[in-house]
Amino acid sequence: MHEDITALLIELGAVILALGILGRIAGRLGFSPIPLYLLAGLAFGHGGILPLAASEEFVATGAEIGVILLLLLLGLEYTASDLVGTLKTQYVSGAVDFVLNALPGAAVALLLGWGPVAAVALAGVTWISSSGVIAKVVGDLGRLGNRETPVILGILVLEDLSMAVYLPILTALLAGVGLAGGSMTLLISLGTVSVVLFVALRYGRVISRAVSSDNPEMLLLVVLGLTLLVAGIAQQLQVSAAVGAFLVGIALSGEVAHGARNLLSPLRDLFAAVFFVFFGLSTDPRQIPPVLAVAFGLAVLTALTKVATGWYAARRAGISPAGRWRSGGTLVARGEFSIVIAGLAVGVEPNLGPLATAYVLILVILGPVAARYTEPLAHRLTRKPATPTGPPGDPTPATQPVPPVAAGTAETAEAAGAAGAAGRTSPDEPAGQPGTPAAAERLGDAANTPG
């Protein structure tokens, strides 16, 4: 017994220390630590350089807690009114996002002969963007005040809310329930989400006051205990523990939500890192090379479909062409939730885990690059070359000075009004819009998520 505990402490300490060093390296280089955590898991797992033995069971439990805390903190970022408002205004963009990004994953799984359950799982892997990576990229690029930022946030909100319905369906399929059982699970999940949103809208302040405490220790224990309890009950009902944690986060608001975020963020960061390592531990690195070509092709395809999604959503919101391309490029990154989904379904198809690992490694690195360079590249490719207006040999410049436009024309007034309303000096210049400060605050908080 004593020797087992000693081995556990040594292995666990070495793993956490290694994660800390890798996280610092990622921070210095300016990219997400998720790929390094996954690579560490591959190195420590079966078939890796240094397999773990004593701490594997503890890491597995820590990984479950990591998923729960990820979803809890995500729920704390939103209020029920935020979710309902976004659902009303951006449901069309959300549907386009699902069609363009989930269907390629499902199609690839079916073409590989993996079956319908694996197809549903891979659809989720390719569908959901990484809130953590995107939040960090938007902050690093100084785009928190841009007009397209609320559009990006709206897509992420819809994806996160969709998880409350998608995960129970996937869990039911993995459990092997029939059509009747699956339909019942779907009804339960939809009903649960609807009830939680209604209660949070009507009685959110009452719930928050009941949970609130001036003592940080008491607040931490109550929120964490409530979350684990609800997550366990949700898992028992086959609604998914992660969804239960997400709904607890939505139900809390105001100062309680803010205080819980501050207290639980370090725990979330620790256990989320453990989760990524555990996923790597459960993946044999020797299984990755056979699926690498498929992962790369799927990554390129779904990067393009995410760009199209962001472009369409920004166009619906009346954003300028430059902002549309920035929206699309920013949404490319996949990360934590793709791994969560793949982790749930890793038992249904042996190659799903290696494919998801390679896919996320590619897009979590490509995502920040796409966010930075999609708009300049699109501008370069779509720019029309200047054509001379004079006859051949005429030295007159192609562009002649334009006479001043008389003040008061409708065009001038319209452009000036549009620019003034958005707080810009020209109609195409990125600037904030109503609701942007709240969006910026939530993205700023989410940027601290691993990834």
C-alpha cells in the first residue's frame, strides 16, 4: 500500500510538473498548450516512451472531473437571456454551421465503414469550434472591439448550447438504446434544457442568492458539490454529466457566477490539462500514422467550411467583406470539445481516437494562423487589377482626381451616418457595436481556458 502511494505521488508529480513546463513553453511561443498536452499523453501512454502504471486510474478520474469543470465554467460565462437572445437572432447561422461542419465528419466516418454511431461522434468532432483557442486568438489580435466579434461569439454560444442536446443523444447511442429509448433521451434533454432556461430566466436571482456566500471557501464547496451532484444524476439519466454541469453554470448568474469563475478557474485549468493527457494516454501513437492522411484532408475541408460559416454569419449581420473573412478565419480552430466528444466515443471505433487526436493537433495549430491571415489572403486573391482608362501611350494617370461631391448628397449622408453609428471614421473600418463590451468581457474570461 505504501509503495503504491509512493509510486502514485511520483508519477502524478512528474506529469503535472511536465504539464506546467509545457504550458510555459506554449505561452512563450504564443500558441495553445492543447497540442503539447496531447503529445505528452501520447508519450506517457501505452505504446509511448514512458508508460504510466500507478497513476492511470487517478488520471482517468481527474479527466472526468476536467470535462465537468470545463462545461461548468462555460455555462458560467453565459446568462439565460444571452442564450435565448442568441438563439432567436442567429439560429439560421447556427443551422448553416451544423450542415457545413458536422456533415463532412459524418460522411467521412460512413465512407470509412465505421457505422452510424461513429458517424454521429465524428460529426461532433468536426462541428464544434474551440471557445478557448478562439477567445485567446481574438484577444491577442486586438479584435475584441471589432464589429464581427459578436457574430463569432454568437456562433460559439449556439454550438455550446447545442451540446446540451447533442451529448445526450450521443450518450444514448453509445449505450445501445433503441429508437424508442433514443427518442425518450432526446425529449428528456430538450425538456431539461427548456426547464433550466425558464427557471434561470424567472428565478435565477433566487437561485444565486441561495448559493451565494461571502466566504470563498463555502462558495467553492457549495458550487463544486452541487455541480458534481447534478452531473452524477444527469449521467444516471443518460443525459451526460457534462450537460448537467453546463446547466448548473447557466442557472447561476451575477456576483455568484463571477465569484465561482474566479475560484474554480485554477481547478478547471488543472483538471482540463489532466483530461487532455488522459485522452493522449488512451491513444496508441502507433495508430496515428495510418489515419494521418484522412485527418489532414478532413482538417483542410472543415477549415474551409468554417470560413464559409463565419463569412455567411457575418454577411447576415451586415458586416463588411473584410470582417466576414476575419469571422470565418477565426472560427477554424478545434480543441477541447472535439476531444471531449471523441473521448466519449473512443470505444465504438478503435481508429476514432487517433483520427481525432491528429485532427485536433492540426487545427489547433492552424486555427490561429487562419485567424490572422485569412482576411489578407482573401483580399489579395479577390483584388481586381487596376485597368488604365486612357488610350494606349497616354501618360495620363489611370485614376483622375475626383471633384468634391456636393455636401448633402444622399450617398454622403448615408455613408457618414453608417460610419458614425458604428463609431468609425469610414464605413468599412472595424469598430464596436452595441453589445460588444459584454462580448469582449466574456471572450476575455474564456481566454484563460486551456487552449
